[in-house]
Amino acid sequence: MHAVDELLAEIAAGRLDPIYVLHSEHPILIERVLTALRDAVVPPAARGFNYDIVEGKPTGARIVALAQTLPMMAARRMIYVRDLSAMAADDAEPLLAYLGKPNPSTVVAGVASKLDKRLKLYAQLSRKGYLHVLEAPRQLAPWVRAEAKHRGVQVDPAAINRLIDAVGNDLSRLALTIEQLGLYAGPRPVTSDDVDELVADTRERTVFELTDAIGAADRPRALAAVASLCDQRESAVGVVVMLARHVRQLSLVYTLRETNVPRPSWAAMLGVPPFVVDKLVAQARSYAPGALAAATQRLANADRALKGDITLTSTVTGAPGGAFTGPQIKALGRELAERIILERVVDGIVQLAA
């Protein structure tokens, strides 16, 4: 069993330590352990009273004061320190003292974005077994298989190997790509051809860079990304699918804010690692809700055009005129037609920015 799985099994069984400090190059692993801890320690109905988040630059005194607070109408409470690495060494003394006799009714969970075991705090945490460095499994295929099963995505064995070859050991990107492949393939199993169609193995330009460019309303960078994806023979339908998902996420940011959903729950509801949430919030500011609805409609029209209804009209571009008839697209050639459709729908979306 992988070390992360063992840790999750311990948490699920209720064998909880009073302190967890997590470090990893894979945000998805940190998020899953934090989610498991939160679910095990504090029921949703009790989080308003018994779940505290320490943001910004923490101090040992503040963490200890919160940790020593008794839970209200519950057995336990939880303190989440978003970045323990931001703590100054001089501020760690109260926390070091707390390690000797932690409060049994509180679970302190902190993330260390940087790890220096030469520091006294991390040395003590490691010695007591409270420091967890979460690493990717050595064998990725079982992890991908389990991830696909968890998401209800059927994947052919050959496609699993092809996906690992294309993406590498970036677990967060692997998980996101599995979700995208599931949306792309629908109810049928994902094949190696689907991986080749949807995943461009390039370090220079990817569809993720395109979504970032659209989020920043950066027209030149967005169109350059489209050109690069087309040059790599990236599936135009796949690009539209992932753009639609990104636009839905930006729309959901508004919904979560308007319905007062607690910020710690946003990552799970948006389907992204926690570090991506702030980026989506910033990108949403570029587009009003009505603009995002219009972008969704244009992407739906582009999807229909790419799948056979190849008359490109103002409903795709958002601009009057510029329509292509079926014979004209046939004369242009499929690849050029797809490039034009993608360029125009991306250009139209960027123009919707506030």
C-alpha cells in the first residue's frame, strides 16, 4: 500500500494524531489528506464553531491559542494552517512547546510549502512522526486506474500507459486529464486514440495555457495558443470541451460567492486543487456572469459546428457576418476549418471580457 493510502486508511479508521504537517510536490495529495482529516475530525454541521483557518503569516502563539480552545458541542475541533513555512523562526517557540503536550481534542493540520528539516520545528515534527512528506507512488498505473474508477471513467489498459507517457508523474494533471477524457469519451471506455486526440505532450503550449490566456483576457496569447494546439494536431473538439469546463468553473465562482459557500469548500466543488482556486477567482473578475453565459453558448455552437453542423455563423463568433457554408469549409479542408472555428470562438470569448 502506498504511504498516502496508509495515512488515509489510518484517518478513516479514526486513528488520529494531534498534529499533521504536510509537504508535497503534488497538491492533489495534500488536498486529499486535508479533506480526509476535515471529514474525520469535524462534521459539516460543526465546522462553523470548530474549524479555524490560519491564513497569511502564522505565529506559534496564535496557532497554540486556537488549538487550546475547547470544542463547542463536539468531540473535536480542527485548525488548518494554510502555510506553516511562512512562520518566522522566532515565532515558532510556543508551537515547539505545544508539541510536548498537544491538546487531545484538537487536530492541527498545516501545509509546509517549503521544507527545511534543519529548522528546529521541522526536526521536532519529524522526530514525533507529525511530519508527512507525501510522494507520488512509484508505480503510476495502479494510481491512474484507481483515480479513473473513483471518477467513474472506464479506461483501457493501453490507454493508461499512453496517458502516463503523455503526462508524466504530475498527479494533479493526471487527475484532471482523466476527468477530461471521461467527458470526451462519455459512456464508452477511454482508448489510446482518445489520449492522443486530447492530450498534447508539449512543454511549450498546452490547452491549460489557453485557458489561462482566456482567463486573463489576453487575446494575442490566446490566439497564439490556439495556433500552437492546431499545429500539434490537438483535437479541436477536445479543446472546446476543456474550454467549456473552464468557463463553467468561472461561472461557478460567482455561484459559490453568492450562496456564501465557505471558501475551504470551493476547491472540492470546483474540482481543482486548492492552489488553483485563487487563480480561478482572479480570472472570473475579467468576465461578468452574462458574459460567461454567452461564452458557454458560443462554445456549444462551436462544438456542434465541429461535429458536423459546419456552418459557422455569428452565433459562434459573436460578430455579424463571417459565415461559412458547408461547401466552403469542404473547400478549405477540415484542419483549416477547425483552426478558423477555434480562433473565432476564442477571439469572441476574449472580447466578452469586462
